[in-house]
Amino acid sequence: MSGNRFGTLFQYASWGESHGPAIGGIVDGVPPGIPLSESDIQSFLDRRKPGQSRHTTQRREPDTVKILSGVFDGQTTGAPISLIIENQDMRSRDYSEIAEKFRPGHADYTYQAKYGLRDYRGGGRASARETAIRVAAGAIARKILSHEIGDRIAIRAGVIRIGAEAADSSNWDDSEIGRNDFFCPDPQAVPRFAAYLDEIRKRGSSVGAVVEIRARGVPVGLGAPVYDRLDADLAKALMSINAVKGVEIGDGFAAAALCGEDNADPIRHTPDESGAPVFDRNHAGGILGGISSGQEIIARAAFKPTASILIPQPTIDLHGNETEIATKGRHDPCVGLRGAPVAEAMVACVLTDHWLRHKAQCLCVPEGSRA
């Protein structure tokens, strides 16, 4: 199976299945001398792990990470960092009834058609369990960004829509995201989200979500104008997350309804010592021509409803016979909730990769020639 590695200079590769003995990854391209401990990674994994509220899967996994290589005396050595997370709360028997049936909306059929077999226990590699390694890699990426750029860079993701219920992005509060079960930045939307998702869960169904990611303090100049555009790499990173079916940067599809003068982000001179320009608006989402402008980077990812639901649906089995399927077990009624920490991690990985690539290419560009 190919395609298990992500990144150019900052890279990670993940391995393992949902119901295997463990999942893990190799993070490569990390500069030496970066302070790093397991607790630096664990704090982010704890935000993503399952079983923390009635609104997520009740699978209980501590998601305890172990660093096996690449760190000595509390600092990265420059060698590949090997990570492992043991699986502890598997119930493979929950999937025995669907071993020969394809779940509509899931990867069951395409995996079987491509590889001639599939791990039906929780979806194998198609399971959102794999995203724990993305979060671990993202935690390491954040350490690099903090070490290289400082605390001014901040990446936060919040759920701004669950099905038919939407939050108000103008009420965005970073601190609120960690205070509720929905990773929602708008405190006024939380009660509505709770009531709505309770109804969906009681029906045995699922629902989609939209996650918005905001990255502040990103330096000017990350990215490239053609195939290595920052927005293109962000789109790929977010689209690679399980269940994501759409990504937009800045105004995204809404920009198609605007005229040029409305879509433009006027630039003005600033009198402060930095010499950095001021943008009146941010329709572009902080990226112009594939290169970061220094504005806040804004991206959104749309998650589809979880495919594993209790409501019976028509399908076929391995032999082509028409049948019906209802998926038992422990599943997220809205996979987009735990997708928020994953989206944060993927953005951190992309920004770190482009920061290292920018330094490698533009190290000799005089500071005075930069905007």
C-alpha cells in the first residue's frame, strides 16, 4: 500500500490499523536541538482521543505515546523520531456481522476492489484511528515553529457547523474551544449543538460538520507560486483527513459570487517600525499567489457524516448479493468533532514544512527586500 508518507522536508509516515496491536509513525526532517518530550505530544493527543463525552465514540483509548528514537537528553537529535501508541480497547467482534458486507459511504468496497481484501475490523487503515499519528506529528511541528518563530504563531481549529446548526464565526473565542465537547469557538452555539447531536445519536444516525482553522502569526513568504502553493498543500493536507469532502481557503466558493473590487484585499502603508503593510480585508485567507501574506490564514474543511450507523441501508455482500446492513459498535455520531485537533495538526505540519523549505531557498534574500 503506497501513500503513507506526507511532507517534503518535514515528513511523517504512519503505520498500523484500527484493531491491530498498535499504531505508530516516523517523523523525519526535524532539526536537532529542539526541546521535545512525550508530554509535549500527549497534551495534543488527549484532545483527540475517543470516549471523552457522549457525543463521540465510546471506545476507550488512553492514546499514550512513546518516543522510541530521535530524542536524547530531552532534545531532538536530527534523526528520525519513531512513535508508537498501543491499541487497548478493541472489540473486533462488533464487526463480525459486516465482514462480508460493504457499508454504504465507507471505504469497504473500494478497498476490497483495489487490494482484493480488507481489514473489516473498524475499517483498518481507513479508520480515523490513524489520525492520532497526525496529531502527534503536528505536536512536533508546533515545537519546531515555536522554537524557530516564537509564540506569536498560533493555530486553532473550531467546529462552526454541525449538520443544520451553525455557529457565528464573529463570536470566535479561542479559549472557548477547549471548554466544550464540540471544539466550538462560539459559546452561544454549544447548547444548540448538544441538543441537535443528541437527537441524531438517539436516531442511530450521524451528521456532518464544518471545521474552520485559523493560523495567526504566520510569516510572509511561505509557499511558492506554481505547484508548491501553500494553499494547495493545505488543501491536500486537509482533504487527506478521513471523511473530509471539501476544503476552502479564505472566502472559498463564496468568492465566485463577488466582483473584483469586492473580493480584493486593499493594502495600505503602516507607520510602525515593522514596515509590514496593513490589509483592510482578508478575502484571500492569508495567501496570495500561493504564498503567505502575513495575514491570518483561514481554511475550512467539510466532514461528511460517519458511514457506520444503526439505521439499516441497502448494500451488497462480497458475492454480489443484495442485502441490508446496520452497523453495530461504537462510532462517532459526528466525526467532525474530533476532526478539529486533526485539522490543526495537519496545518501545523504544512506550515512547518514550508518554513523549512523557505529557509533553505531564501536564506540569502536580504531582509530589506522583503515586504
